[in-house]
Amino acid sequence: MNWVKNNKWKITRRIVQIGVILLLMTPIFGFSFFKGTLISSEIFGISLTDPFAFLDYTLATKTIYLPLLVSAILILGFYFLVGGRVFCSWICPIFILTEISEKLHDKFGVFNYKPSDSQKYWVLGVLLVLSLVTSKPVFEWISPIGIISQNIALGVDFQGSEFGSELALGSGEDFGTSKEFLIEGRNETEWRFLFNSSLWLIFAIFLIDVFVAKGWWCKSTCPVGAFYSIVHKTSPTKIKIDHEVCTSCGDCFKVCLVSEVLKEPVKGTTKWVNDGVCTNCMNCVDACPENALKLGLKIKQE
Amino acid sequence: MDRRNFFKKSFAVSAIGCASGFSLLNFLGGENKIYFRPPGALSEEDFLAACIRCGKCIQDCPYDTLILGSAKDGKSAGTPYINFRETPCYLCEDIPCIKACPTDALDHSLTDISKANLGTAVITDREACLSLNGIRCEICYRVCPLIDNAITLNKQENKATGKHTIFEPVVHKDACTGCGICENACPLDNSAITVIQTQKGDKAKHYFYLNEGVTS
């Protein structure tokens, strides 16, 4: 019972994380109240869109599409209220992989590369400029968040095993060697699916997280995370520290993915975890033996 | 650097290299083929700009016609496309794919599905076509949801036998939606009728001259 009490936020967060995956899968089981992916979805008829996807769309097409704007504002408003990077730690399935890779990095990490704090903002900027220049929503094209949620919502991507189109293109009979040609074509496409899946991108990110840098993708590369960091900075929902109870034991640092955000508050210069990189994952709140850390509403500047 | 460490590092680097290599080759390479998009899709360039790869149209397609582009589809990764030979578009009257689209990649002003323009069916293999060989096939004509509008039968004398009729299927570009039901139904191993991408409303001048008696 004590364990549950000490981990109540973590348990809640795990339930939400698994719940999101199950929610994405509901159309497969025949429910109809929800559909879509983390890029854009619809729940009880209300359309919701990732505000970063809206930015990408707007820059790529150079037009503002009003229904898309409304659906993006709904999501933006929600994350403004609960804290921007709540998306990362509570919703995004990639974060689950990051949490696993964090543990594995301690065991198997061979490099200890530390990307700079500003890297993700550079990535964000470069991708938005690329969207503008190439007239394609560049990040939505390669987005690991999109790929993983598509693979959850639509079933795992084995598109390469589909051989209809390839066979239809090369007409075997015309060459008079129909049988050999068909068999060859079929074999080729059947093993090729292993290399065709978009999931390789997710796997590459996972390996970099494990071997090279702790939390490389979520912490310092993902442009959606960077976008939500900016939202988080302005959000009123933040972690609050009670300096009178804090003993500076450092337990919170051990459980925090982005432990640099705790430096200033624990030192005593500020009462709030102001850094936008904080994901409100509540690990520190669970870990604090003195209950000095709490979730609070920062309404006026203190 | 000791040997153990060296092996560990080279393993890590090669594993990452393989995984990122596969994905990069796929995403940047891509197949050089024409992708047939859902009803109401903008022109290919505009469609690729406006589609945010959310996958909702694919989820809402009741016939599983729409296929999710995977990494091997290059710049079409994550976008919906149709393989008519696998499953054609059955032209739902309420057009759920367009309703599902959160952007204007699928044109929301298209409400009459018979005005959809996925492409145009064309008899691409006249030598293989059974009907053109004098056999009473005409499957493409029978299955066409716009029968007698999009596909009609043109009767001609069968010179090979001298006493039979050839029922030639003729596709009319204005009416054809490019749904691909004919391509899907063609009984040949390689469909003799295929959907190709065309622009509507650009009939050649000689067509008016010959068929409508006017010059435009």
C-alpha cells in the first residue's frame, strides 16, 4: 500500500499512457466515438489537431484553413491550461520508449553525448523553414509521433508485403516467361517488407537513445516537444517547491528526465519550476520524501 | 580504448547506422509511381502540401480501399492512396473520407460523389481486351456504377468471323469518376482497362467537330 501511495502520480500517468494507446486502437475494436491519430483526431465529433501540424500545414500551403485552426486552438488551449509538455510525458507513445531507453542507457550506453539545450529549438526552426520552402509539411512526413500513432491506430505497417501493384506493373505474360517472373516478383516483395516499414525510424531513434545520448529524441530533438516547451513556459500549471520543507536531498534529481530544470528551484532562487522543458510528469512529486514538491497554479508573478 | 569498449562502440554505431540507413533510404528514395488519391483530392503537389498525414480518411473508409503510404513510398509516406487492382473506390454517397479530412487536402465542397475525379479509366491493352477480341465479356461495362454514362458499348462488325458483333467498351472521360471498379473487375491477369490520371474538361477540338457538330 505504501508503494502505491509513494507512486500515485506515476501509476496515474501509466494508466493514462496505456489509455491513450487503447484509445487510438478503439476504431479497430469497432467503437466509433474516437478516431484519428495524435496528429489529428476526432472525439465525440469534435475535431482536434496538433497545433504544430497546423503550423506545418499553414507554412506549406500558405493558407489558413479555419476548421483546422479551431481544432488546433482547442488542443493548444488544453495544453496551455495543464502545462505544454504534459503532451510529452502523459500522452505521446514515443515517451514510453524514451523511458525504457533511459533505463537501458544506464546499462548499455556506450557514448555519453550531451546535446545542447537549444538543439530542439534549432530543429523546430529549421523544420518550419523547410516546410515553407519546400511547400510540404516536412515534419508531418517523418514525424515519429505520427508514424507510431498511425501504426497503433491502423495496424502495424507491413505495406511492403503487399505485392499487387508491383505484379500489375510488370506484366509477366508479355515476356513469355510468366511463371518465373511472377515467382521472382513475389519473393522479392515478401522479404522486402522488413526494410520498408516506417517503424525503422522509431527504432533508429530508440537505438540512439539507448547507445548514444540519454533521452536524445524527447529531451533535445523533437520539434513538437520544443513547441510545447514554449507553451509550457507561459502555462500557469507548474511544479511548486516549498523551501521550508526541502532538505536538498536530491531525490527529485534522480527521477527527473530533464533534471536541469530543478537546479534553480532547489537552490532556492525561485519557488516555481519555470523552465519550459519540464514535462509535469510528476516523478519528482512522487519521489520527494518531504512532500516539498507539489503541482501548483502560478497565476501572478512571485 | 580497450578492445571490449571498441566492440561495444562499433556494435552501437553499426546498429544505429543500419536502422537510420533503412529509414533514410526509404524516405528519401521512394517509388517513382503515380499515386491515386481519395475522392476530392487536390492536385498531387497541393495534396502533398495540404495532407497532414493523420490517417483519418484511411480509418473511415468502409471498404479499406485507402492504403497508408509507408516509408518506401518516399514523399507519399503517411498519405492515403488507392491500388485499384486490390480494392477500388466504391463511391460511398456520404463520402466519409472527405468528411474525415481535417484539412482541405480532400475538397470538402465535393458532395456529389459522381463528380469525383480520381482519374479516368482507359482500355490500355486493346490486344488483350476480351470484348475487343469478340468475346462477350463486357465486365467493365456491367460493373461500372455509372453504366451507360461512363462506359458505353460500341457495336461493330466482327470481321474475323464475318457474322458476329464486337461490343467495344468505350469510356467517356466526362462521366468517368476513375473509381477503378472496372480495373478491379477485369478478368485478365493484368487488367486491360486501367485508371490513368487526366484533367477533366479538356476535350480535343476534333471531338466537338466529329461528335457534337460544333467547333469550339
